[in-house]
Amino acid sequence: MILNKIIKLLGLLSISLNIGLAEDLFVELNTTTGMADYLLGSKLVENASYGSSTLGLSSIISDNARGYLDLSHTQIYPQAEYSSSQIELGLQFRYLEIDDNQLFYGFHGFANRYQDSYSYYNNSGLGFYGKWKHYFQAGHLTTFGYDFESKRFAEVEEASNSVHEVFAAYNQSFQTKSSLQLRSSISLQDFLPQTSISGQGRNLFTTVNDIPSNYLTTTELRLSQSLGSKFGFTLWLENQTLLNDDADSLVLQDGIENPFTDRFRWEGSSSAMRLMYRHSPQSSFQVSHSYLKKSYIDVPVYQFDFDAMDYVIEDEELVHLGYDRQDERNHFQFRWNKYWAINNLDWMSEVELVLTTGLTQNKSNDMLYDYESMSYSISINLNN
């Protein structure tokens, strides 16, 4: 059903892109290759590398409308079974006629596909957003918005859910070349009712189980400061809290980032800081650090046999160690990028080269996720 809706939306978008093709067609192409000691965030996959390609197409349909199509594929080496592909397409609308107010809304459809070994990750869905911006004066505005996304897992219906988020944000810029943003949101994750059939013959009956919803609040503070013509500093502080005592979803342990262990399964605080040095209009260097502490809710830690590289099973059950997972993550990153303008090509106006290296230290009471990893990547971005 959802895939049919995506196909219809793709058809509408194709018509829209064709209408706007003669006026404006924007293309972004990114290719990235990299490697890490523990690329997928656990000790299950060690010393892996990857290649990633993304293609973004967008077209201006009218003064207040834009259509876009994003395609991406990530290939993991040598563990190809973790590779994945994504597609997203959508329409965005904007209206500016109401004095100091701006109204935005949009629709999108998406699909994610994984290799056969992890096909239960395969999902597709639809989304909608709407937001209202009010400018009190230049550099002083508030934003109110609503986001909705419905995601369906083809092979694991129990994981299918929809997410509603309502948020408010306040932005203020100062003459000291600094800015402040405060954002607060509340989110609801609602699962589809699950139907189970039991009994046989005349005693056959159907039971509908309504999985309780998850509620999450998030508060974020961002401070930015210009330190002259070449330096800039940004600080982020964030905290998220679950409003329900229990987190309801599936528990499916396979040693990698699990779609069934999503942001509604943990609470905690995080911080990040970034120092940027702009050497020239075409080149910059960034140093950043982030810290994140996660207390997982109803995500048990199971005994893992590192010799066999698999979970320990007794009496056909995973061996539960009696506590939930907790992580504390530090990430350090160094990033350099360089732009080159292309003046003699209609289809490409800019080439960007990005070099990145980083160190991740993840301390966890689940030894499968307790690791230290160095990462390296190189990206080439083409824009028109």
C-alpha cells in the first residue's frame, strides 16, 4: 500500500520536475569512501570500509514550490550483507504573503532496502511537515511546527509505527556577531495494533493487541559566536527524556545499529562544540567534539561469546545479564574542505573535496558496544 503511494508520488514529482526543468534543475552528487576500526558501532564488525554515493535532484516548480529526489547507496566491505540503499522524494511549498510571517509545508515518501541477510530492516513510508515562522524583526524570530512520519516494515509488521512531533523554536541574533537558538519538542510514537490468531477449529479466535505509545521530550540550546573574520565557535546542549516508564517496541539483537532500538528507547543528555577556521572563501578547517550519554529503557544486555562471535543461547533463549544497556560516547573529529569553482560547464559550477578523520570512544556496560575506533574518509561533492 505504501509503496503504491510512493510510486504515485514519484509520478507526480516527475511531472513537476519536467515542468521546472527548463527553468531550474539543481544537481548534487556526493561520493565518499572511508574505513573505521568498528565501522557499524559494535565489535561484531571490525576493520571494515565503505563506499557511499548520493544523488540529489531538485527543481523549482514555481516561486513557492520545489520538488526533489534523493538517491543513495552504501556498500560495506567485506561484510556486504550490511549494505543498503535509500530513496526519498517530495514536494515543498512556501508562502510569504502574510506580512512578517512565513508558512512552509511539504510531503515526502521514502524507502530503505538492505541485503537479504538483514531484509527485516526493509521499510517504506510517507511523511508530512508544516511550520510557521514569525519575524519580530530582522534576526529575531519564532518557529512553530509539526512533523509526521509513518514507517512500515515489510517483514516485521510489529515494528511499523508512526511518529508525531510538535516543536517550538526561538532564534535571536545579536550585534556582537553571536546567535542563540532554543528549541523544544514533544514526540509521540504510535504502533499499529497487532492481530494474533490462536486456537483451532471452532475455538479459533482473533486477539487485537494495542501496543502502548511512547512519549519523548527534547530540549536543545545552540550558541554561535564569530571570533573575527576567520574563526567561528558553536556550542550545542541537548537533553531528551521519555515520559513513559516503559519503552514499547521490539527487541531484536544482532550486534548493529538496530531500527527497533530507536530514539524512543533511551534518554540522556548530550553536548557538542565546533571550532571552525576559514582559511579563505574556498577553504575551511573544523575541529569538533561531541559527548552523549544514553540510558536505554527496556533494552536488555545479553551474554555474548566473543570466541564464537554470537550470543549465548540456553534452553533456546538468549542469556539475559539482568540489566539494561547504558552508553557513554565521546567523538573527536577533524575536517578539512576545499572548493573549486568551475566556470566553463553548465551542468557543474563547483567541486568540493572533504577530508575527515575521527576518534570514537564508546564506553558501555554491554561489552559488544564497548569499543574505541579511529575513522578516515574522503568525499568529493559536485554541485551545479
